[in-house]
Amino acid sequence: MTTTPTILIADDDEGHAILIRENLEATGLSNPIRHLRNGQEVLDFFFREPASAAGPFLVLLDIRMPKVDGIEVLRRLKADATLRKLPIIMLTTTDDAREVTRCHELGCNVYLQKPVDYDRFSDAIRRLGQFVPLLHVPRLTPG
């Protein structure tokens, strides 16, 4: 059974996180949203707080973050038997084809480049917000 996922915004840029939240909410999304400011916070959330991390969750993951970068976070989450079913959308300014390929090889579900232009960025997030209600996201239970 699926339920409304909590959206985890993993981004060290406070302005981007606020813009993402505001534009998701502008689409009418009522999902809970939590901001994690670096890769280590994401790993701590899933590996050190397992009781609170049953989900369901949708992770919007930036690549360039302090402490642990998004690619390493993706690698660790997808290597875990329970967490590998976690839907992860790479949402990043990076458009390097090698990184796009690498993220997909590691198991990201979608790779979206953040447009540099404010209006295009807002529009991209609103489109993502229209997509989220269509997702069926499982809870993270072992097995």
C-alpha cells in the first residue's frame, strides 16, 4: 500500500531549498516537506533514525553538497537492500553527461537539471510538483 510521501529536499543552498518548497506548495501539494542541508544529514536520517525513516519518502537530491556529496549518498542508499526502493530524483545544476550516466548507473530514478534562470527553475519545480501526486511510493520496510 502506498501513501503520500514526505518530500526530502537534500540541498545545501538554502535559497534553492526555499524556492523548491515554495514552488511545490504553489502546485497545491500538501505533502510534508523536510530540508536536509548536506549529504551526511541524509545518511544520518536513513541510517541512524531508522524508526522515523519508514517512509514513504521522495528524495530530491543535489550532487554538490558538503560533508558527503549527492553521488555518494545515492550510492549508499541504493546499496542498502531496504533503501534501494527509495525514489531519488537528482535535482542539480550539474549537466555533465558523465555524471548523468553515473547517477543512473547507481540507481537514481530521475535526473533533473536545475535551470539557472529563476523563472525556468520555478517552472521546472512546479511541473515536478504536478507529477508528485501521480507517484506510488512504497513504505521502506525490510524485505
